[in-house]
Amino acid sequence: MKKFLFLSLLLLSVTLATAQDLIITVHKDTIACYIKSISDTHIRYEQKGEGNFMIGKVIPLSEVDSYYRASRRKDNYKLAEPWLIRIGAGGAHLPWFMDFSTDATSDENYPKLTNGYQLSTSAHYLFSPRWGAGLHYSHFSSGYKGDYYIEIDPFYPMFTDSYQREQIYMNYTGASLLYQLPLGYKKKLMLTGTLSAGPLFFRMESEVSYAVPVEAGYGYEYGYVSSYVDYKQSYLVEGITIGAGVGLSVNYQLQPRLSLGLAADFLTAKLNRADVYFKDNQHNTQERQNEELGETLRLSRLNYSIQVRYSL
């Protein structure tokens, strides 16, 4: 036993003296080498072969129990695939968007505005196996359109057919900081967290058209209505604000560079000023730039998606 310990210490001393690195496998084998780079899936290293030339090799992290780098040269920290690309697609919910409307909860179209679709993508440069920085982009849209009855005179009451369309678009781009942590014995799972902040572009389109009764004889209030005219109007609201987001995802490694998983993130933002445009088919137009809104639009949303990540 003492002889074994002595030989192990001797081997370690020789390794350190020659400034070599060590990789300990899950089978407790020791590889004396020079580690070139480390990614979140594997380690690239070199060993001397016959003729005193270097042979490049790769070992998956799932087969590595631990490693030790005797050399501290800068290229030891260079990752083999430093760029991480993530693409996600799924749904989103705006929990407070319609708080400014007192009768929003009674409107059957309320859920159609507060629930929509979102696409996201990000690119991060990993300056270590755990940390990275880059850009994050996400797109959100929701809305509805169709034919509905609307009330044009509450006294009688009087209703008419109408066509309505409401559409919301949001585009968010932010500088992002990423942290990732491998999970499990084989390190096939990757837990990733992100923080981001940047501009959010908001656009809301509203369009309605309906038939308006025209007075004839004694007037439509007496029931003598002879004709209708079509009336169309549209609104456009555009604004820019600052948003901030926090995200979390879990991905499973399908291939050395490709992973698939689930992601969720929360984006918070408020809009107090916007450009407002109005026009109708009666040649009426109105334009108000950077107008202060009567009620703050709360644009915060919860995103959930299926995510694909790829290292290159």
C-alpha cells in the first residue's frame, strides 16, 4: 500500500514538473496530457506520440470525473465552440395589459389580446464554460378579427353588423448575460439562466367598419329608416420603451453540439408615451406625436417555448 502511494505521488510530481495536465475518467483512469480547450460537452487535449509529435484527441465530459490543469496559459480557457445559438417558439401571456379598460373582463375578445405567440433567438459568446454575453431578440403578436354586433344607439337600443380587427406587435432586443450549469452524472442536461435589458418596440393596430343608418322621412328614431352608409375607421398606436427580462431553460443534449429543451422567461416593460394616428373614410385624420397616454400600458409578459440550442 505504501509502495502504491509512493508511486502515485511520484507520478504526480513528474506530471507537475513537466507542466502536464491530468484528466481523471469515470473509470478512474488517469490521462496525462495538455488540455487545449473545454466546452460544455467535451474536452480537447493533446498527447505526445511516437517521434515526439503531438496527437489531438477528444473525450466527452460524460466520461470525465475530474481534470487538473497544471499549465495556466491563456489558450487553456479557449472553448472549442464558443458561440451558443438558441431559437425558441411558443406562447405568451400579458397579465396586466388590459388593466386600463374597466369592462375588459366582460369582453369575450379580452383573452385574444392578452394571449399570443412568440418567437425568440439569442447569440452568446462563452468566455468560460459557465458564463457568456451576447444579444437576445423576441417577437410577440396577438389579436383577433371577425364580424360582431355592436350597439350604435343605446336608447332604443339599436345594433348593427360590424367588422373588427385588433392586432398587437412587440419586438424586443436586449444585451444579455448568460450562466449555464451542467446537471446529471453524464452532464446531458444543461440548466441556463439569462438576464437582459434593451429597447422594446410596441405597435397596436385597430380597425372597425359598420353600417350607419341614414335618416329618411321622419328620421330613423321613428323607425323609418331607408338606407345605410358604410363607415370605416382605424387607429394606430406606436411607441418605444425600455424592457428587462429574466429567463430560465433546461436542455437535453441530443448530439455534441445540439440540444433540445423547454424555456420560460419574464419580460417587464411599461409604455407612458406613444404616437397615435387616426383616419376614417370620411376624410378625417388625426396625428399626435409622443402623446402622454391617459393610462399606462403595462406590457409585461410571460413567455414559454420549446427551445433548440446549437454550439459553434
